[in-house]
Amino acid sequence: MSAGGTVKVAHLVSHPVQYFAPLYRRLSQEPQIDLTVFYCSRQGLESYVDPGFQQMLAWDVPLLEGYRYTFLSNVRRNGRVNGFASLINPGIVRELLAGRFDAIWIHGYNYITHLLAFAAASVSRTPVLYRTESSLVHDRYFQRTLPVRLLKPLFLRTLFRGVDGFLSIGTLNSEFYLAYGAEPSRIFHVPYTVDNRYFVEAVASIAPERERMRAELGIGPDDIVFLFPAKLTPEKAPLELVRAYERVGSDRKALLFVGDGELRAQAEFFVSARGLRGVHFLGFVNQSRLPSVYAMSDVLVRTDGAFKGDWGLTVNEAMACGLAILSNDAVGAAVDLVTHGENGLIFRFRDTEDLAAAMRRLVDDPALCRRMGNRSREIISTWSYEQCVAGILQALRTVVGREQAVRA
């Protein structure tokens, strides 16, 4: 720890992520934290083929502004982040062995570079903070192969013995850490967040255009608009949503698909064959245009969750934009952010009729839908970067202080 109580933190992450950059900027404003982000790949800064969206894309929001960062050389030259051996960045070993950092914050264990960082941290006695969005949800719905069931607990329990502090994004994430041997006293609340202020202000500025934008799509001012902002892949279950939409029955509704993927053609065929009105496929929409889509919408729908145990940051975004939430019980964010009947409705995973009933309830009661949207904005206002900063500071004080005591 440097003079004045500043903690020098190295943060290792695979590549620039649009959701993480605002947090890095906020942490860099914190006088007690001296942050350097180490990237293993430049993916996201330049156009690349996303297999889920099935197209070239590059994020159109600033990913590198407002904080210190370094790109580590990758032994694998293609620069793609697409498998355990795709990231091999030995430079992180040199950085930690040089002893310039009081702690390293590692995001995930999915790549060889992550394991190199764990090994180097052990040798250099650098305290490790660990954060991921993993949960046990997948294991509750799907049967793992025998090798995975046998080896995963052994691997994670061994890995987690080298972690000094676990940064939990929410309830299911804490449950994951505990299941593989983490001590409760070493788990710190660092919630998965988005830039709430950005979405609140952006939607407020666009709100006067809401009816005009809807009218361009043939959507009435009082229709309940359901929004599905995700890749159109089997894991995201867009076909489940169009089947549920068909069962709702009312004409005072619309459905926006924002995304692309392998199931788009099948979903479009279903809509056409069944003569469904009000369904619009808008394709991939980049980050800067998302507020316009949220401004047109009333309800966010999440039908995925169990395949990868994802958190679902679009829930955060939609709540900041004042939308009600329809989520199945396998989405991580729903456990912490959605109260059934208060700011949204929870339906059973892969239960199309349960989803249809939830959609029907909101179409039949627009006032309830509006109240839920207002409540969403209230709830998400307390799930912010300030909580992240507080949790990281608490973790650093604990693990850095513990290591200094051991060295003394």
C-alpha cells in the first residue's frame, strides 16, 4: 500500500466490455484506489464476427476513456476470445512478480491467462479478489456430464483456496461461491450494475418522441409493448416468447425483437404463418441507440437464464428506463431486482403458458404496468456504482490488511 493509504489494484479481464467501462471510470475517481486494467484482447474495439448475432459488430460507446489500462500481448495471434486456450498472456506474470500491486482482481477462470495470474499471485503473495457471474442455476435444470460433475468441484475448491476475497454480483453468485468452499466472511457485495444515470437521462430526453417512434412501427400510443433485447438463439428462447405472445389474444400489444441470430428466420416464419400482428424484428441495435428502444417499450421480457446462469444486465437497463420486468425464475438478476407483483412478474422457466398469463395480465391492466415501471426505477436507483465502490473498498481493506499483517 502506497503512502496516503492508496491501494494499487491490477484488474485482469478478457477484453473491453461495454458494461464494465463505466465502473472502471468510477473506480478511477476514488482517491483510495489506484486502478490499472489489464486486457487480454482488443475484441470489442474493432469489428468482429459475433457468432450469436451472426454479423460483424463493434460497440459504439467509449470503452477505454477515463481510466488506466494496458493490453497484454497474447501468444495466440488471432485476438479472438473464443475458448480456454484463446488467451495466453504471460505478461500478467511479469506484472505481478514485479511486486507493483497490492492486490489483483481477476474476472473469471475461463482462460489460460486467468490460471497464470492465480499462479503468479500465489508466488508473489499478491492478494486475489475474484469476480464472476457464475451461479448454480444451470445445474438445477440440466444434467452435467459425469466428468464435469466429478472434476468441477475439485477444480473450483482448489482454485478458490487461492482467493482472498470474493466479489459477489448478487444472491445466486454468493450461493455459487459458498457451494465451492468460500467462507462467508470473505464474500463482499459488489453488485452487477449499469450506468443508471445515463439510461435515466437518455430516456427522459427521448420521451417526447415516444408516440412518434411507435407510430412509425404502427404501434398505438396505449399499446403495451414487450421488449426482447437479446440474441435470437436457442439459449435465449425467442420462439417461446412468440408462442406466448400468440396466446395473449388482445390487439392492444406489440413485441419488439432487438437482436439477431440463428432463430430469426424461424421466428419470422412463425409470426407470418400465424398472422401475428404487432411483432417487429429490429435486428442488432448498438449501445448508443438502446435508449430509443427502451423509450418505446413498457415491459422487458427475459426467457433465458438457466443455460449459462447469466445475470442479465438488460434487466438493470430496463429498470433504469422505467420498464416493468417479466422474467423466468432462472435469470440471476430477477432474484435480487424483481419482486413479483411489485415491479414485475416471475414466471416458471420454460413454461410458455405461465409466460402468456403474465403478459396477458399486463396487457389487461395498463395502470399496473405503469406502476411496476415506476417501481423498477425506484428499486434500481439503490443498485449502483456507489455500492460497487463500497464493496470493493471493504474487500481491499480486508484482504490487503490481512496480507500486511501476515508479512509483518
